Amino acid sequence: MGDDLTGWLLDADPALRWQVERDLAGASPEVWQATRARVATEGHGARLLALQDPDGQWAGGAFFPADFDVHGPEAAPDAGQPWTATTWTLTTLREWGLDAAALAGTAEKLAANSRWEYDDLPYWGGEVDACINAATLANGAWLGADVGTLAQWFVDHQMAEGGWNCEWVNGSDRSSFDSTLSCLRGILAYEQSPQGASASPEGLRRTRTAAEEYLLARRLMYRASTGGLVRPRFQVFAYPFRWQYTVLRALDYFRASALHDGTAPDPRLEEAIELVRGRRRPDGTWVQEHRYPGRTWFDVDVPPGEPSKWLTFYAARVLGWWDGRA
């Protein structure tokens, strides 16, 4: 990357800057770790921390804000969904690299005060939705909650094709790209945590490998039956990442998985990699193409049509990993 592009990326909120320093700019650990520590006290991270409720939640709810009307206009299919409640906010802070110490006591508060909107189930036990359980697994391991039983849930609920589907409880027996990627990200985060590492979850690791194969066999975006693109939205570049599957989000996962396992990039990723490469503009940036609708605390990236530092970082990091595989 050129100095101008690197400088542009470094001129960012600490939540992004520390990752640019570590993964693109080659900064020393002392430098990027110091920047990472600022996530708790400056910028986006500090703003989210300040919005936490006294009972440990955000917006008064586990997955939905306390004032969310499931029958109101905000719940219409084209309105998106709110992204402000506890699970989404915790996931954001974890993925931004916040030190869990900044949320000391939160795991205990959520155990005491937070219940899932589905069946009033206790927070750290998860519920029936695979994507929700994946986020809870990752966030619980990060905050020190005992989520070992929840880790087994993914082994027990893996579908014959190798993935998961959040609609399984309604009778679906086909794996979903959206659900499978969300589950893979949660499982990997658990394995990377001290809790997951000490548990030596061989069964969970085999489950993860089988789910990766489900996506790899389809080259991250195609139907096994016809070879056609599953959904055009898979090729859309959008940040913040939500539950929606995108090729870039999947490549970001496979990079992290390969580095964790000490394996080389799978050759079946090549077409997806070239899709990412082809979206790079002459100035080296990638453009925000979409913004997922729904209530947010505040915007963390640019509107559609503008060059995105977040997307440029993720895309450049994936390409750097792929191109350096030899």
C-alpha cells in the first residue's frame, strides 16, 4: 500500500486505527497495543460504553430494544431491524478490540438482569436462533461467562449439509449461508479465547471444519445444485457487518481461520478473492455500496457511494493475506 493510502487509513477512530497499524502498516506491538487501549476511552468505543444501562444491558433488551414494537412500522421487512440492543453492541465492541476489562462486571449483570425476548430464557444460556447463539458464545467467552454448554449446541444442531439455519426451529433442514457464516465466526472466536482453548473442543473443531467445507464447496457464493449465484447481495460491500452474508465478510473469516489453524488459503477462495480485487478503485480504495437499514446508536462509516476506510481495510487485509500465501 502506498504511503498516502496508509496515511488515510491511519487517520481513523482508534477502533480501526489499531488494526491498520497491526495488519497493514507493520507497526510494533507497543504502538498498536497503545492505540487499541484507546478504544475504551476515545471515539466510537467510548461512546458505546457510555450508553450502557446500569443493569448491564444496552437499550434495555437482549436482542431488541425494550421499546421495540414487533408489530409497529419499525418491524416492517424493509425497515431493517434495530442494532442497538445488548447483543449487537457487545459484538461491535468485541470486534473493535475493546479490552474486556473495560466491561468488568457486565457478564454478571447480564446473568442477573437480561433475558431473551424468546421464551424469557437466561442470557448466557442462549436461545434457539443460531446466529444469536453464535454471538452469545463469542461474547460470553470474551467477557468470562461460562458458555461451554452453549458451545456444544452447535455440534448438536449442525445440519446434514454441514451448516446451520436460524429457521431450523420452524422446520428448515437446509443450511443457510447467512447463518453458517455467523456460526463459524462465533465458534472461531470461542476457540481463540482462553476458555475455548482450555476446553480443547475437538468435536467443535470438527464441526467448524465441516461448516467451512459447506461454504468452500460452493466457492462462497454459488448454489451446489445449479452453480448459480445464490443472492446478488452476497457480492455487495457494506460496513458495518451485520448478520447478512457477504463474500468479503466470509473471506475475512477464512483468513482468521487459516491463521488460527496454521493452514494455507484454500484454492477455492480464488474467485471470491478476484471479486474483491476487481472492486478496488484506481486510488486503492473500496466504496461503501449499501447501508443496512435499522436503528443505530450512531454512524461509524460513510454513506453509500463514498470510499470506506473500514471496507478498504478489510479488503486490503484479505488481499494481502492471499497474495502473501507463497
